[in-house]
Amino acid sequence: MVIYNPKDWWRLIFAFHKSDTFRMMLPGMIGVALFTGVVAYIENDIFHVTFKNTTAIHTLIGFVLSMLLVFRTNTAYDRWWEGRKAWGSLVNNSRNLALKLCTLSLNETEKSIFTDLITNYIFVAKEHLRGNLVADQLLFNKVYGKDWYLNALHLPNRTMKAIYTEVNKLYKSGRLSGDELLYINQELRSFTDNIGICERIKRTPIPFSYSLFFKKIIFIYVFTMPIGFVREFGYWAMPIVSLVFYVFGSIELLAEEIEDPFGIDPNDLPTDQIFETIKANLEEIM
């Protein structure tokens, strides 16, 4: 995720980051400008057409298209923000669980095991949402070595099973009472609840018909604009149509990027930094 100062207007206006839609849209904008120039040449210089101006039609359709794109952007941002809330919950519950475990009579080995397991859970959750299998990159100990994680189809579940196993050992040995088990149960459940929220966001994209319709209507709108605009603006319609294409196309590109916020794109959630924060907090607490 790109970290920036939202108050630094001039730097943001003239910045050309690799995720900037202007760079991504530039080839298409050039193509649209050339297409508009060809239409202007054919209409004005060859056929000398005199039909009535049709810009009013695009004005009306443009308003409707703007409303549709607002819906598209809001839907994508809602998914991004829900994912951020889920990862914020993982931060809070990791800290709460570690703090509550510290109040129990754990020895240093048990504290180390819990620290490794909670850290591993956040790490595998992050990589699981990216589609990566990282069983060989985890923290291992004598109780839960590399073999424990190998061949697991769902590494977050396998890691949480180990956490529950350790908690159950404490309960069976009488070192954790029933009340204390209920005391930490909310945090234990929250890990699986939050990964479920993230999986729902990732595996349920915007319906195909919506995405297809938005792309088609933007294409039709932009590539019919020159027909009417070149009669009124001549070759000046080339930058005008390109600008309209840039605005509408950029909104769709931004929505596509943030509707799946768990990857490594510049506008995705900073899950790597969140993991490092949780890891440092656990080491300090435990």
C-alpha cells in the first residue's frame, strides 16, 4: 500500500506513480484521440456532414453513466474497507489474546509456543488470501514442527487447531479453569471469523453481468462521442474525448483494483506491515 500525505496537493497532482491511472490509461487515451481525429477528418473534411449536433444525447447518458460508476466505486470501496476492518480486528484480538494468556501461569516454553502459533496464524492468513502455500516459512518448535503444517489444504485452520490444542492441554491439566476458558474464547473464535470475512470478500467478486455492462457502456459511450462532438469542436474533440475516456476508465480501473484488497498491488491493504506490527507486539507482550 502506498503511504502518502493527503494534504500535499502539488506533489500528488504531478506524481506519476506506477499505480497512477494516467500511466495505465495513456495508450488507450492516445488510441481514442487518434480515432476521434479520423472521425473529424471524415465528417468535416471529406463528407462535410451537416446533421444537427447530438452532444445533448451524450450529456444525458453521461449523467446516468456517472451514477452507475458511483455505485461501482462505492461497492468496491465497501469491500476494501470491510477487509481493513477484519485485519484491524486481527490486530486487536491478537493483542488481547496475548495479554490474557500472560495472566495465566504459563512457563517460558508455553509462552514461546503460543507466540509462534499466533504469529504463524497471521502470516498464513496473509499468504492464504494471496493464494500462497508457505508451510516452509513458518516458525517451528519441538511441539509443532514443519511436519505439522505440511499437506494442509487450509493453513489457517491447521494453525488454529494447534492453538486450540494447546489451550485444551491447559484445561485438561487443570491449569485453565472453565471460566478462564470462556475468558479467552472470544479472541480464539475471532481469528476464524475474520479469516472467513476475508475469504468471503476474495471469493465473491462483483457479479459478472455488472462488470460486463460497465465496460460495454463505457466503450459505447466513448466511441460514439466523436460522431457528435467533432461537428461542434472540430479537432479539439480529440483531447475532450480522451479526457472523458480517462475519467470513466480510471474509475473502473480503481474499482477493479480495490475490490480484491488482499494482494500486493499499491492500493491493496498493507497486510505485510500489519503482520510485522502484530509480530512485534506479541514478542513484547509475551
